[in-house]
Amino acid sequence: MIKLTKIQVQEKAELLEELQKAESTLASRVEAYNEKMREEFTSVEESLGTLNSVIERVNNFMTDVGTSCQDEFDGKSEKWQEGERGQAAADFISTWSDTIDEAELEMPDELETPIGMSETFEALPEEPF
């Protein structure tokens, strides 16, 4: 009759125990990793907030410089504005009129523990009926 031998049944039981232990260990490690990631991301968000506050101040400074230079540029004659120095000044003002984008980060997805391997293995029949 086609079925597992006693030795194969015993080996299956031992392998199932190993598989369940390995799955359990992995699940624990994944949960610990995810918890640490959530904790660390909180400090990352704090640092991100600090960076974006500085970026806001930088952008305000850049806008102030750009506006001040533009006002001075606008006070110059059209001939000066169209000349070599005027064009260089216009490029300079354009550079200072840009802003730096705020930094953005999203928390990465948590790891998911693979499940079902031991159940699949355990459900394998030892004989056809």
C-alpha cells in the first residue's frame, strides 16, 4: 500500500516541529523589527519637522533677497536692464527667486510574516485515505 513509512512519519513530525519553531522565531523577529521601525520613525519625523522649519526660513530669506534685488533691478533704466549687467542681474535674481522644496518621507510598509507553511506541510496526508 502507498503510504509513509514509520520513519517518514517520524521525520515529518520532526520537520514540522522545526518548521513551526522557525516560523515562530521569524514572526517574533518581524514583530520586533516592525515595532523598532515605528519607534525610530517617530524620531525621523521629528528630524524631518526640524529640517522643514529650517527650509521655510531659508525660503523666506531667498524670497526676501529676490524681492529686494528685483526692486533694485526695476529701478534701473530699461537700457541697463537689457545690457550685459542687467541680464546678469536678471539671472541672479531668478536664481534667488527659486525655493527649496520641503522634504517628505513616508513610513515604509511594515514587514509581513509569511504564514501557512507549517499548516500546509502538516496537512499533507500520511496515506491516500
